Amino acid sequence: NAGVTQTPKFQVLKTGQSMTLQCAQDMNHNSMYWYRQDPGMGLRLIYYSASEGTTDKGEVPNGYNVSRLNKREFSLRLESAAPSQTSVYFCASLGGYTFGSGTRLTVV
Amino acid sequence: GESVGLHLPTLSVQEGDNSIINCAYSNSASDYFIWYKQESGKGPQFIIDIRSNMDKRQGQRVTVLLNKTVKHLSLQIAATQPGDSAVYFCAETANAGGTSYGKLTFGQGTILTVHP
């Protein structure tokens, strides 16, 4: 099925652990995005990639890194997880036309 | 930094009524706006968009109005149904166009509840 696929759907980390959230789209879109959504809040942009080979910081980039591996894939990495990074993470493509189903991350 | 905000955090309507959800934006350079619907446990779903060279755009049961003078955006849902119950977000970007997009900034959201 065409769309944005995120993995994993759920994850629990201990403080200081690292992990990578994966995102892939099969719609040949240039632009991809990572957002986080906290309870009762809107989505805040972490990083985005306007096109393959480029990445830029969004509103809340601290504590995160990204890699635009190719046109399809855009990964988000937490090098040393903190409780403040407990959130739901969404990947999107083409200016937000299509969103993934989200990754629920809990850092204890 | 600049942000997009909503006037009303919650809206309750009866089935069959028309709903209006409002959004204020502060970035005068914004030239592209999107409305999303988000149901519990799901990612945002694109509803309708509008560019700054338009004042109004209609979709199926939805209409988006843009007033650039007062930096205001609204989403009108006609004949609201229980399935329309969700959180609605507006979002804006200042450099949309072509096949590559820039930052997309979201508002806080309005919870729409439709009573049968």
C-alpha cells in the first residue's frame, strides 16, 4: 500500500539509551519530516528534509539527529534518550500531505 | 518564534449542524495553509488546503476560508456527522511550491465533538 511507514510503533527506553526511528515512503516524494506530538499539543517539527541529500532543523532539534538515507527513507536518531523525549513521533512526506501512523516512545 | 494558534480548544455540535473551526496565524510570510483531522491514536489526515492567492476553497462538505488581512483561517464542515469527531489542526508554511516544501508549523488543535 502506498504511504508512509514508520517503525517501531511502540518503544520503551531507559534514560541514556539510544535508538533510531525508521520512516519510509513509496510515493516518490522529495520532502520528508519528523514531528513530535505531546499530550494535548499540536505537532512540533524536529527536522525536515526538503529533498534527498539535505536536512534542516525544525523547532525542537536538540537531542535528535536525522539521516536522509535515500529518497525513500528518513530516519530519526536519539543518541541518549531523556524522559523529556517521551512523546508520539510522526513522520510525514510532501509538506505533510501524508503522515505515518506514529511511534509511541516512552523514556523511563 | 512565530506560531499558529487556535481560538477555541473545544467545540461541541449536534449531528447535522454546521461546524466552524478557527485558526489565527502570525507569520505574514505564510503562503500555504492546510487543515488536518486527527482521530485518537492515528496520524493527522489531510482534509483541505489553500494557497495565499485564494480566499476560499471548497471540498466535499468542507470549506476553508482565508483572510490574510487579519491572518485568520477557518474550516467549515457542513452537516456535521459523528464520524467528524476528532481533533482538527491548522498548519502553515511560508515557502510551499514545486515539489519540495519547507517547514510546516502546526497550531494547537480544536477538539470537535459531534453529538447524535
